[in-house]
Amino acid sequence: MQIALALVAAYLLGSVPFAMISSRIFGLADPRSYGSGNPGATNVLRSGNKKAALLTLLGDALKGWLAVYIAERMGFSSTVVGLVALAVFLGHLYPIFLKFKGGKGVATAAGVIIALDPLLGLAVAGTWLFMAFAFRYSSLAAVVAAGMAPVISILMHGGNGQALVVGVLGMALIGKHWQNIQRLLAGQESKIGGKKKT
């Protein structure tokens, strides 16, 4: 029962839509009504309000980190902690509060990975930052970082349960970015801080 409650709580925490919260705080339009229509930090940035985008980014990352941190402090096994990590991530992707239409999960996955393994989190975040600054495409940075995350985990710790959890996160992230990948290939993807291309 305790494990079931932990998974439900993690899912509900993941479902908290910080893009909507920050937009309301700063008096912005619903982020689902402009740009990519995605309730996430990158799309909120398209509103021109960097503070709202930063609050969204930090909130989405914090809920991923917090769920895993609490699960670890409660003394759950690594398997249960891994399930909690997936639950909070899935809550962000498919939030009950937004009719199961959530964000793409980059910030929440980052929070989860940092909580699971801070060094791995820094390595994956470094990969994202390098790609983002080099090419100015948030989606490209996310896809490359998602693909590299399980590889880095295996190189650091071998093929353990953590690598499996990180691999699932990575595959889900790449899947959520499939339309972005198509736009990248067609040269139609918008760059960081730019307007969405038509």
C-alpha cells in the first residue's frame, strides 16, 4: 500500500503544470494557445517573458528531483525509487490536471536524473547545454541528451537498474520530440528564443 501511494503521489506531483502556474503569475496567455502549444519552459519563453520561462523550468525540474529525493529518504528499494522516477515523469507527460496532454519532459527528466545520480545529471545537462549553445535548437539538444543519457549511465555504472530507468526516460523523451525531429530535418524548427516557424 505504501508503494502504491508513493507512485500515485509521484504521478500527481508530476502532473502539476508549472507552465500554467507561471503564466498566470506573470499574466501571460495560456502557453497551449501559442507557439508549439506545449506547456513547457521553451514554449513559455516564446512569450518573451524570461522570468516565467525560468520559473517553469525550475518548477518542472524540482518536482522530478523532489519525488525521487523523498522516495530515497523513505528507504524504498532502488527498484521502487526507479518506479517513482518514472511515475513523476509520466505525470508530467500525461498530467491528469491537463486532460493527459502535458509537456515533453526535458526539465522533469533532468530533475529525476540529478536526484538519481548528480554526476550523471551534470553530464547529461552539460550535453544539453553544449548542443543548445552550439546549434540554438532546444529540441535537438534534448534529443541528443536523451540519447546520450543511458550511454553515459552505462559507462559510469554498467548496465544496472539506473541505466534501465534512464533509458526509458530517454526513449520517451525522443518519442515526445518526434514532430520536432521531423521539423529539424525539414529546416522548419524554431530556434531558442525565436518564434515558432510556420
